[in-house]
Amino acid sequence: MQANSNNDITTASIGKLFASGARYVIPVYQRNYAWGDREISQLVQDIFDFSKASKGNAEAKYYIGTLVVYERHLDNETIFETIDGQQRLTTLNIVLSACHRLYKNQLEAPIDYKLNLAFDSRQKSTETLAVIASEHDELQYLQSKDYNPNIQQGYADAEKALNKLLKSQEQIRDFYQTLTQKVYLMRVSVPADTDLNHYFEIMNNRGEQLEKHEILKAKMLEVLHKDKALSHAFNLIWEACADMERYVQYGFNTTQRSAIFKNDDWNSLQCNSLEEIAEKLDYKPNDGGQENGNIDKALSLEAIVGHDQRFELNEDHKDDAPERFNSVINFPNFLLHVLRIQVQTNSELNDEGKDISLDDKRLIDLFDPHIKGEIPGENKLDFVKTFGFNLLKCKFLFDKYILKREFYQEKDRWSLKRLKWYKDNRVSYVNTFGEEEQSNEGLNQEILMLLAMFHVSAPTLVYKHWLNASLNFVFRNGQVTAEAYRNFLKQLAKAFLFDRYLAEEKELDYYHIIYKNGGIAQNQVQDLDTSLLDQGTAVENFVFNYLDFILWDNKATDHQKFDFSFRSSVEHYYPQNPISGDKDKLEQAICDQFGNLCLISNSKNSKLSNYLPEAKKDHYRNVGADSLKQRKMMESEFWGSDEISQHGKEMKEFLLTY
């Protein structure tokens, strides 16, 4: 460990941090552990990516954050009260425990790991971490104790994330070596006389730093700075697209909308280039208008960095449309989707193929070669002009063809809607396809369910390849029909299942599935390893969600009541450890069969995990089933080995022949 002269800051690798014998405690004023599949998967993915990028470089370091602590001195021992960073610290304990359990006999020089974390006022959280960190081969959750469901699920999510990425002995070795030797935390101790309540309040209300996408915008505008009209158009487009919660038309004033979109019909984009948009906007540098007067500021990176007030997104237009939609991605991630589509479109002309990561932490690094003119055969000015138009086009298509979460008239639901202009100058939101009003039937609902199925299966932004595939499809097709879009999404789902999740030998990455194969599955049923479905909690969430869509499409029992939600807990319908004891226990291999599995919410699984099917059925009859597969399992009067086998065969048949 490295500390400064005042012993206020300590920089330590994860290996040294966890093998040092130091003890950490989560104080009573901290919230409970709250990280889920999205955050845990992202952390594991980040470390995995760095392990590949830093391979062969022993000096490489990856800083993943800061622990802010207050030093408690008790009986000649220092205990670190964690003020900030407890979610990451708890997750690191979970990930290390998962590594030592999963790869116990495969690790080279494992660290002397000891659980170093406890909770001041949450005994069951401490006990749950202790079970996970124990040296038993199997998790020894005692039926007589109540454990923290979030930490239990966090461990399951960590195991799944590791199993998803680490396929070889070399990858296991490199990941663990990176995690313990190259990943670093900074521990900052606050002064002994600090008012902790006041400090904690400050930490929770600290201001946001300048974001990478704001710096990226300035860099791109610098490329256009000689042409004020193009700069003006680019700036307006960027600001209109940056508000992901609202349809892009509302990012422009009424005059601009009529110029860019069809007059009296904002549902049609009438321009084909940034130059055409600039011409239609008729930029006049000396008119003294507020927007034109501000364009020179937008050109300067120095001006943005030095800005001491909030950056607003077209505040003067916000009254035009109440905010009622929540986007499924953020703006930096959206920029990478647009870049990926643009690069793939251009690479076809050059007979090249270069994938673009969807990791927004690398936003500027991924754009820089294009902005600096470092790509062979690509002109940086042409790149920025093309990107400006593609950004607008993709946001327009995103709003119309990608689902959102909508809160309207006291209802919260998935939404797939477009804008509609009425002759009395009213504008409203109607279904993108088919009948304009909300309906649980028809092609619009079928497409919506497909999109929702994909979305809830990939909560982490870096994994939203389905969204990139969908956006690329509508980007390349002028008139998108409901039938064509529905068929594409169905083919894409099958390609994900056959070529990614169940492929026996020819497993393909998402780039090949989307851009080389057009979303069409290459493997046939005989090419699949269906034993991957009989792996208990290691089975991918996508598989269960896809099956629930198939059952919904086949109008299974209660399909009208079913909706997709973020369920990340794989339930063994017949429990692995029955509450009644060993006399009712089935072999683990039987419990892990696909016929005994379904996807439900964390809270329901933790509450009922050890109950026998009869007791679970009584509960779900009252509150409703989370899964259509689960609902089908409940139709069986008795549930044992034969029923598990028969149901598994039936469900596999649905998956493989749909």
C-alpha cells in the first residue's frame, strides 16, 4: 500500500486491500446494499476488458474508485467506517468470494482473502456475506436464519457474470490476476474532527462534473468551426437529441420543426444531409438571435470547460411537451450506437469491418480517431457532417421504433409510439403501427413485447446489442412496415439463441450476428448444445424471457396479464434445499434441469426459495405468477422428477421450433 505523508490517502491493489487484515464497517446511516445485475455485470465486464487490454503489461493499473472512510480507533485497532464507496466494497467482497468458489482449483497464487466487511446495524447482511465468504464448496445458507436477499442475489449475479465471460483457464487466470494485482482503490480518510452527518449530506448532494459528451460536442464543433451555418445546425441537432426523455421534434422551435420535418406532419424527416438542414434553417450570423449568438460559445472547448453554470437542454422549449417517457439508454450510449451504425455503413464501402464498443466510458477514445482524421480513407470534416445528420436521423427513428417506459394517466407501461399531427394543430402520441390507440393485441403490441423481451434481458448498457441491431434495421430501411420489423426481431431473437447462447461449436459474437449475418441464425437445431439449458442459475436470462414471449405469442394461460419486467433471479420451482429437510431433497442434477427453472423477481425468490411447489403455488395464486413458464408449471397437480423432465422437453420444443 502507498500512503501520503499525512496518512490520509492510501492507494492499494484489491489483493493487498483484502489481504491486509484491515476491517471496514458500514455505518447505520448508509442505505442497504442495492447493486443489482446491471451494476455487477458492468463491474465484472470492465475488469475483464482491462485484463485483455493490459495483457503483458505488469505495470498497468486500473483505478475503479475511491473509498472515503472515517477511522475508528478501538483497543489498538483501526476500523474504517465507510462513508462513500460501500456498494463497490461490498460487491468486491462478493466477486472475490465467487472467484474462490467457482475457480478454487484453477487459480494461480490466490490471495489470502478474508471477509473484511461488516454492517453496524444489519446483522443478517453481515451473516450473508460471511456465508458467501466461507470456504465451503456449497453455499451453506441455514434454514433457521434470515439472510439479506439483495446480497444473496448479488452473489448469483456475480457468478453468472463470471461464467458468461470466463470460458478458458487462461481467461480465468488473467481475470483473477488483473482483479487482485492491477485493479486499485484509493482510500481517503477524513479528519478526526469531521462532522460525519454533515459530510455525508455533502457527499450525497455534490455537483456533477463536466460530462464526456459535452467535451465530445466541442471537439466535433471545432472541426466545423469555419462554417457557421453547419456549426449552427450541428449544435441544434446535438442539443435536440441530447434529451433522451423527449421526442426529438420537441428539441426545436416550431419554425425549425417545419423546416426539418414535414410541415403539418412532424412524423416525417424531410432532409438528407447536414448541409440541407443548414440551408433550410437559413442561418443569419448578424440577426442577433439568442441561438445564433450562442453558437461561437459552442465552438470552444475552453468555454465549455470554464462554464460555471448548469448546461441546459433547450429549456425554452420544454413547455411544448410534458415529460412522460423514460429512455432505455442514456445519451452517451446513444452516441456510440450512432457511431457503430455509421462506421459499419462506411466499412461496407471499404470492404472492411470494425466493431465499435458500446461502453460509454470509452466515448472520447472511440470518437477521437475519426475526429482527428486518423482513419485511412476518411475525411474528418465529412465524418462530422455525416455524423451530425445520422445523429438526428437515428434519434428520430429511435423515438418512433424503439420502446420506452411511459407514465401517463397514472399508468406505467412499455410504449411504442409516434407523433401524430391533427388539422387543429394538436399533436399527440399514437401507436407506431396499426390501431392508433393503446391495445394489447395486434402487430404494435407484438413488436413492443419483442423489444421489451430484449431490453429486460440486457439491463447493462454495454450489452444492448439488440437495440443496435433494431436501430440499424430501421436506419437502413426507408419505409419500415410492421410485418418486416416484427419478422426481423423474431429472426434476431432466434439468432441470439442459436448462435450465441446454445451454439455447440460455432458461437458467434454480436457483431457478426448483426452486421455479417443480418440477424439471421446460422446454426441449425442439430448444431446446438441443449445441455446448456440444464445448468440451473447459469442459464441466461434471455432464454427465459424469449420462452415467455413464445408462450405469450401462443396465447398461453394468463398471457393477457403478462408483461416483461426486470426479473433476474432463476428460481428452482422444486427447491434445492426444501424447508422440510433432506427427506424431500432431489438430486442437484434434477433440480438444475430446464423443466424446473423459471425467471422471477429477486424478492419472490428469496421469500419462497426453500418452499415446496405446493406452497409456492398457493402464494402465486394470490399475487400472480412472474413468468408464463412458471404459470404453466403451476398447472401440474404434482411436481417431481417426471414432471420436471416432461415440462423440460415441452419447453425446449417451444424454444427450438418456434
